[in-house]
Amino acid sequence: MTVVEPGKRASFMVACRTNYFNDIRPSDQGARKTGGFNEAVAIAKTYFREGRREAFRAYLSETKYLADLWAAHFVLEYGQPDANLQKECLGIIERYAASTFDAALAREEQLWLREYALAGPFCRREELSLMQGAQKKV
């Protein structure tokens, strides 16, 4: 499946492709400081800000370059999903967490799922990072 995007907008698929080949993944803590990660976040936030949630949701079906995984994370973190969409996104992340194809990716997703479960639904990464920092100080 190929998602058609508006002409002059930055392409979410191009961002996913670039990140894929640069070994940048959505749950990799170190990746958050990279330009590629931040570009993907900015594109996703633009979809949500412009009310194009359904258009962005189409990426949940696009497995090339881990686009479905990126989209699942961003929907959960920035998209304010309903319960059904939340379940769909968590299912995608759980599938990658159980994969034997890429052990490092699976470990990152397993860790993310544990942290997400502890933090509660709809907890953004920024909030989770603050909570983790507070836990380390205790």
C-alpha cells in the first residue's frame, strides 16, 4: 500500500525511509536527538494539528521502512486515539516486540511497552522521560 501525500509537504514515508537506513527507530532513546526522528515527529504532528488523523492512520497499514511502527507510536503519543485505535496501535507495537527478525528492535519495543504500561495510556514521551528522571533521583 502506498499512501499519497500532498505535493509540497514533507513526506512521512521519506522520513521513515531515511530513518530506516540510518538505523533510527521510534523506541530508541538515543534517536530522539536526531534530526530524522524530529522530522518524523514534526510531520506526524502536522497531520494531527491539521485534523488529518484518518490520512495519517493509513500509515498503520504500511509496513515498508517500519512506517506502521512509527505511525503507531506517533498516534499513541500525539494523536489522541480512541480506544479502538489505541488497541490497533498497541497491536502493531506488540507485533514488533515479538518479532525475531530484528532482536534489537524487538527489545526496544518490549521496553517501550513496559514503560507505556507503567505510565498509563496516552502518556507522551516527554512526560515519560520526566517520570523516569524522577524515579532515578529517588
